[in-house]
Amino acid sequence: MRRSDPLDKNALFSPGVDVYTRLQSYWSREKASVADILAFQPMDWDERTTMLSVMSAANTIAIILLAGVVLLQVSEWYVEESIAAELESNRKKDAAAAPVSDEKKKQ
């Protein structure tokens, strides 16, 4: 069931229902949701261990993905820096090479 936002701007134009009525219906549904949550029974030991193992696996996967993204970003930075250093060294080599003067070209 899709819950709608009681303060949705598009819903303001719905005929016959004002904001106060929509807020009342929204909060009554929320109270019912809270009652459903409070009706749950506590977990036993097996359910707890299963839940914790699933959460641990999900956290491990998230950490591995985060480490992979960081590794890719660091490698991208390293490649950019090495290319910039190579271009700079090539520019210095070209500048160090003596330019040929017009007199030498004529000889």
C-alpha cells in the first residue's frame, strides 16, 4: 500500500477533502502502523543470530564496495599526476634543447 504525503501540493486540488481531513487520516494510519510494530514478538536466539549474520554480510559487502571506489579514485589521481609529471618533463626537455638559429640554418 502506497502512503501519500498529507502535505502534497498536488493533493491540495483534490475535490472535497481539505488538509485537516487528510492529516487526520494520515495520522490514524501512522498510529495503526505503530500498533502493528508493537505487536511483534521478541526474537529468539536463532533469529537474532540469523539477523546479525545477514547484517554483518551486508556491512561487509558495503565496506568492500566503498574500498573499491576509494581505490579507483586514488588510481585515477595517480594516473593524472603521472601524466602531468611526464608532460612537464617533456616540456623541460624541449625547452632545454637549443633552438636552431637562422644563421645555422643558412650554413
